[in-house]
Amino acid sequence: MEFPAMLKRIDETKKWIQAHRPLAPEEVRQLDAYFRIDLTYTSNALEGNTLSIVETKVLLEDGLTAGGKPIRDCYEAVGHANAYDFMLNVARSNPLVFSEEIITRLHKLFYQGIDAENAGVYRNVQVMITGSEYMPPNPKEVPELMRAFVNELNENLSKIHTVQLAAFAHRKLVDIHPFVDGNGRAARLLMNLILIDGGYQIISMPPILRSDYINALRAAQREENPSDRDFNLLIAECEIEAQKDFCRMFDITPPL
């Protein structure tokens, strides 16, 4: 299925889901808690975090760490959950206006338990992406690139489809790579902030799709004939799967 057709399907399902809202306050609370764990687990697992989804759940809900697991993995989980809470608050505070402060705050909340000095702070060193030929910009260029990026997001908020904007925001933030580490997780949080604000479902990228995810990003970053096609298709497919999950949770039969 091509990207425009996928967006059409997503919007048709979104209308069907919206017709079955509002959810009860307890349902909203449970849904938020479900994705707090699921998104934290999947986003961290993509980056090599060794906590299982059960260990992530026990840590976030009961404060119990898993024996034998690196303390950094625990800090990543707790930090990501805090960033998730902030993301929800921003997404539900209308109207959404993008700012550098939102992005740096997402990173700071996630990263401050790991490296407080660099949490929410633009890098001042050159970084490299392991396994990729793409070279992120010189650190001196990052502040201006981030200002331009935020302006572009605000300009396109009402001009292009929300799912496409979310995919663009994710990919562009990874391109700029403004932080010394944690850029992918910050990008996935930003992507989901945009989706939630637009009334779409949270995307959790399962670890099984890690190769597809990395290859799609590489296709967008290659020096010759870069293309967002694969990445846009992947994000759209994940949104479709997220909508299916929502419908299963609440026993909704979509029209498709």
C-alpha cells in the first residue's frame, strides 16, 4: 500500500475511533499507564537496554530493580517514563506550539539520571552514528539547525498530514543529532507528542522492527538519492497497527 492510501486508511479508522469516545476517566488512566510502560520498554530496547517489559513494569510501578541488570538500564527506564509524562502534558495542552525548550526538556527528563551534565544540553563535540556512513552536523551548527527545525515544525503543523509531520520530526531530529546521546529516544517522544496532539495513536516501535527502522533511517540519510519513502511507510504502518491494538482493547470493529 502506498503512503497516501495508508494515510487515508488511518484517517478513516481515526474517525471510527473518535465516534466511540470519550473514554471513561479510568480507561484513560489505564491507557496512559499501559503506554508509559510499553513505550518506555520498546524505545529503550531499540537502543540496547536489557530490561524486559516485565522488568520495566515492576521498576516503574513498584520501584523494584531487576537483579543483575545494569543500573544505567534502570535509570533509562525511569527517565523515559518521566519524559513520557511530560510529553502527555504538552500534547494535551492546546494549542501546541513547538519550541526548543520542549525538545530539550524531553531529553533532560530522560537523560539526567545517566549524564546530568549533558542532559537537555546541545552537544559541543562531533558525534558519529555507529554502523552508518551518515555524519551528523558540526556541533557549531546545531543551535541554528534546531531553531530552523522548530520553525519548520510550527509552519507545517496545519499544512501537512499529522502522521507525515510526526515522521519528519523524528527523522529530522535524528539527522541533526543535537545531543551527545539519547537522540533516538528524544525523536520517538517528539514523534508521539505530535501524534497525540493530532488525535492519533501512540506508536511503540517493537524491537523486532529494529532492522527495518535502522535501514529506513539510513535510506533517508544516504548521500546519494536520499529518500523518506521507507521511513514514512514504516511510521504509517506502525500507526495502523497501533489503531488495531486500540480497537482490540476497547472491542471496536473499524469499518475496514
